[in-house]
Amino acid sequence: MEGPVRSLVLWFPDWPVTALLRDGGAEPGPIAIVHDNTVVACSASARADGVRRGQRRRDAQARSPRVHVVAADPARDQRMFSPVVSRIEEFAPGVQIIRPGLCALRVRGPARYYGGEAAAACEILDILAEQDDLPGVRAGVADGPFTAEQAARATRDDDPVRVVEAGEAAAFLARLPVAVLDEPDIVHLLARLGVHTLGAFAALEATRVRDRFGPRGLRLHDLAGGADSRPVTPRTPPPELGRQVAFEPALELAEQVAFGMRIAADEFVTGLGAVDLVCTELRVELGGERGERSERVWLHPGAFDAAAVVDRVRWQLAEDAQNRVLRSGVTLVRIAPETVDAASHHQPAIFGQGPDDRVHHALSRVQAMLGHRGVLTPQLGGGRWLAEREVLVPWGDRAVPAQARDRPWPGSLPAPAPATVFRPPRAVDVVADRGVVVEVDERGTLTAAPAVLTEGGRRRAIVSWAGPWTVDERGWDAQRARRAHRFQVVDDEQGAWLLVCEDGTWTAEARYD
């Protein structure tokens, strides 16, 4: 059996927290990452308040009431770690990702190039700290990835590199607790047997360990004795799926840029097809001659083809010009897949296209002719008033309502919702039998029973009504406070209306068709 390989392990403490911050999911401060109601990672400020890994969620919140609790997201951790690994590979190829926030590589090549194992580790840490804004990374060098990982975890802020000389792995590991093996069932049993350190575990006879714990226990026994025979298996770098086009001189017209992107868009779609993928979310980055930068993620209801890619570049240029984001000529366009899917999921049906596909292609053609906001689809958002709940989304985009739909929204209209919503609300008059305008007093009581509804100059007798339902909003904000009363009425033509009385003025918010 081959002996341990001299390995360099890079440990990124609290990586789930770092990934969350780099992804823009939270502001710096006390943060706890929680999985299955248990803290799996926390920020330094949260630790200062008493939060620790393994705590229950409520215990962490009791220690730090201001802690921001976020659900664990392994996909986010992996997504944010991949560019870091790519950066490391530029200076030390052959990186193996053990898990997000922990990677290993053979130290022999970098040590020869940088003049020693410690020098190689320090050089990589300096690059990550200065160029990638990743301070606090720790490095360990030892015989085998397991010992190197423990060496990295044994470092300090003022001494982030620990080198365990060749042949000294067993002595280094001997003082460590068996808990570092990260096998709770075996660790618990070892503790019951009085074995608390790796040195004590390594001193047990291998045959007895195999008989009691099986192959898994024997493997852990080897690790405890510094005999980590696992090789460092470099990852296969993912194919470069993005494309970029530089323009020299800078281009001022959107049509010129779009024309210049046609070949790159074809190569982009072809490259994805070569690995049996399609792009469903596209990231477009634009660079201006004066250093301006525009970045946006575009969605597609199906999958992007070359024409759709060019359209998104054109639309982004038009919107940036309208909003004066880019005030100079375009010098660089970069396109990259934000989300991909298996091409097999987007193959046409055997017996032709279904109605959904035909609708999609028709609306996409119209949108290509009219522009990004030429085709809008309605989505339902949050709020108390019907007009603010209507969100018009460009075809193919993801709805991002200004107000979350899943909030309680006390005072909102219960189902069933009316079919026709007036935007803006229509002015109406509601009077009693004697022609007196109906009002609602401060206690929410009607001054008289509604009898006649006048809308658009047409009088309708009210045969039944219900209400009022008071909507009282933002009483703490004098500028935005609003108090209104809703009514449902039915006229003599069996038309149902949703009316609002606010400050003695009546409007029709919607009609039940």
C-alpha cells in the first residue's frame, strides 16, 4: 500500500457564512446558518455573543437576540466556492474539493515552484486575501489530507500556516480528541470504552479494531495513526461555457453591438449543446468605455437559442440607455449561463408541439419585435388593495413583486376576488333613499343605508349590500397613513361591485363579472 502523500489543505472557516455574504444574502453581523433546527455555522460576531455550532436554534437566539438566522443552502456554498477553487488552480493546479470551504492539493509541485511547503501555502493565502478578498483562510501541510486538515484547524489568526514534517503525523495527531474523526456513533462508543484521543485509538490492535468496528473502524484507525493513504484526486475543471466579445473601438449603437454578438451567441448555444445542456437563465454583463458596468440575469420560459441571447443583449442595452446606466460606448459584452438544464428536458414532443409550445413561440416572436416589455403577463403579488396586487411581468421573466404575497396582510380582500379591477378606481356616488350621501363615521357606522349607486352617469338601485370592512394602514406614518372602508353591493341588474368609502368619497375598486 502506498504511503501518505504530502498534501496541502486550505480551510475557509465559516464558509457557509462567507458564501452567504458573497452572494449578497445578508449584511455583515451576527449570522447563524441553521440546518434541521441546529446551528451548523456562525459568524465571528455571533460567536462573540455566545453562539456555537451544534446549538439548537432557540438557544442561539437566546444567546444573541440580534442574530440573523438563515437556512443552510449547500447549493449556494458550492456555487460560491467554485470560483475560489478556479482562482487557486491558476497558481497551484490539481485541486480536490473535499467539501465547500475545504480543498486539498499535492504540495510537491507548488513547494518546488515557491521554494518550500510553507512558502507555497503562504503565497496562496496572500493571493486569496489580497486579490479575492478572502482573509482568514488557514493552511495545513502534512502526510495525507486528513492530517493536513487537522493541521489547518490547529492554526491561529496570527500564524495561519501549520506544517507537520514528514513522518510526524502520528505524533501530531496523538493529542487530538477522537471527535475530529466526525463519526458520531464510533466516537461515542470509543468514549464509553475510555478511548478519548487519537493516540489512544491508534494504540489499539488493528485486528481487534476490525473485529469490533469493521472496515469503517479500521479506516478510522489508520487515520488516527497518521496512515492516511487517500490520494489527492484533482477535480475535472468544468468546461468554459461563457463567451465574451471585446469591441475596439467602442460601439455606440445597440444594433451594432447585437450584430457583433451573433457569432458569440451561436458559439455559446453550441457549446452548451456539446455537453447536453441548455441555458434557462442567462447572465449578461456590459462594460462601458468610461468604466461603467451593467449586469443582469435574464430568464427564458423555455431555453435560450442564439436569437434569444442576442435579443437579451439588445434589450439590456436599450434599458441601460434609457436609465443612463451606460453613458459611453460599449467595449465589452460577456454572456454566461446562470442556470442550465439537461437538454433532454427540452426536446420537442414526438407528435409535434403542444399548445403551450405554440403559445410560447408566438409570444416570443411578438416580444422580439416589440421589445422586452412588449408582452406582459399578470402575476399576483402581496398587498391589501387589488390594484397593488397586480404585477405585470415581461414574458419569460420571474415575478419579483414589491410586496411578498405570503404575508398575512390583515384587511386584504378574501376569496373569491373580483374579475375586473379598475385602475385607477372609478368615481361613484352612493346615496340613501332621500338622496343624502352615505358616509361612514369614525366608529365605522353608516350614516344611512345605501340605496342608489351612480357610476358613469348611470343610476342603479342597490338591492343588497354588505360592509363596511375597515382597512387601516400605516397609522404610525402621517404621510402614508390611510383609513378606508370596503363594501360589497349588488344592483338591480344583478351586477356585483366592490366599493370603497374614504374620507366621504366613494370609488369603485372592482366589479364581480
